[in-house]
Amino acid sequence: MKILNLPLARSRVDRAEHLRKDPIALEALWERAAVIHFDGEKFLTSGSALRMLKSYEAPDNGDEFFLGLDGEQPYFLFMSPQISGESENYKTLREMGALLDDLQIGLAVHAQGLANWHIKHPRCSACGAPTTPALGGSIRQCSHCAVEHYPRTDPAIIVLVKDQNDRILLGRQRVWPEHRFSTFAGFVETGESFEQCVSREVAEEAGVLVSDVKYLGSQPWPFPASLMIAFEATIVDPENARPDGQEIEEIHWFDRDSIVDEIMAGELLLPPKISVARAMIEAWYNLVPMPDGSARPQFDSLDPSALDSWRK
């Protein structure tokens, strides 16, 4: 497969790093900013889009963080409790991410990742004193020893496992909704390369050995602070596939027909559309056309009554 256009990797905002060190410039930008409101879990929305507030509409108490520029338009995140009377208009990124355009998804992913980090790092890891936002919210600085703390990103691999017959192997975690299956994933450990992590995670979770690894793309995953690096991996011993019995309780091989059958029978629930896993599965599924050369029916539009006609 070619490099994927992943749903949360879209953005057209210039983060304008040079402006973060200029408090006078940031104050002027705030006065004409479009402001995203985030309560620590959900965004204020209007319909299926983020609601952009004027700076004077932001609540009185909270934190403002500079997100960047789109042309001459500055964007800020304002983080505080929900605005009174607006509770029904707050939505999570998981709920609305697939509906946002390139501008808004880039802003939302940056905003949530930044907010998550600020919430969880109120104190200095060097001396324990309180920290406060600085440089437009791009760092936190210790009030006692002046050490600067920067947001962290946790690298994680996610891999579409295939055999030599182009079947894919999906696994199910016991904590997921019933019938949910997905690709395999895991955090990169200290001193480990991405490729080593792919081989280790596939062996640990599915019991099979990787013979070939190909890079497919990456996207931020701010739940809370990951960067998902996507690969596909071919294995040489599909007969050895088995769940680890701890994190993965069930595994299943799928070809392009059986994945459709399972979805339509209500026995397979795919990952959400904003996920890397869903993008990888859809890219694999669409790579081979129908026998007559036509495009394959898309997962979101599967109609049981039309199944026979699609396969003729």
C-alpha cells in the first residue's frame, strides 16, 4: 500500500513558533483571534463543527494557548469549565473528528493534545514546585527553579498484519465493545526501533513472526498524548496465530469477502473512522477491485439486500 492520508494528520495551520516569544504580539493576536473552547474533555461545537468564539466571548477564568495562524487569522485554545447553558453543544474529538475539515481537525488535535499535557503537569518534575504556562502555552515553566518543561509525545506503532495470501489478521481486546476487532498496536519501549516494536508486538499479541515491514504513515492520537506510526507487516507462519489471552482474547483472519460477510451479519464492528486502524483496513480492502473491475462497496454503505449483486 502507498502512504496513507490519515484522518487526524490533516492540518493547514502555521504554528508560528516565532510569535510565542513575543507577549505583546500574542496579546494583539488574542484581541482578533478565533477561539476554540475546551473543557478538558469536550469541545464547544456548532452542529458538526467547532464553534469559533471571539476573544471577548471567552469565559473570565481559564487558560489561553496560542495554536497558530491560518493566513492572517490567529487561533487560540481557551480551556475552562463548560459555558453555562451550553452543555448539549459540547462534543468529544472521537464523536466529531471524522466530520471536521482540514483546518478544524488540525486545530482540534493540537488543542486537545496541548490541553491534556497542561492538565497533567501542574508541578515541576525537578523540584516539585508549581508550574505555569509560558511561550503562548507551548511550554510550562517552574515558578521556583525556572526549569522549562515541554509537552511529551509517546510513540506507538500500529500494524496491519497480512499473510502471503493477502488475508489480514485482526484481534479483539476484552475491554472493547462486543464484536469490535482491530489491528495490533503497542507503545515503543526504551531503546527500541519502530521495526523492532512491530515484530515484538505482533509476536506478543498474535504469536506470529514478521518477515517484512512497510511504513504506511503516522498521525497524532491525543488520547492522551500518542503519535501513531502505521505499518503493514507480512508474516510467514499464519498457522501459529493465536491470541495472547491477556490483552487480546480473540483473533480472526479475514479476506475481502469474509470481512463484508461478518460486517453484514453483525459479527464484526470495525474501529472508528478517525482511527489509523480503520484507514489501514479500508486501504487494504479497496486495493483490489471487484471481479468486474468496479469499486468495492464501502463499509459504511453495506446493504445486505445488495450483497449478491455486488459479487456477480
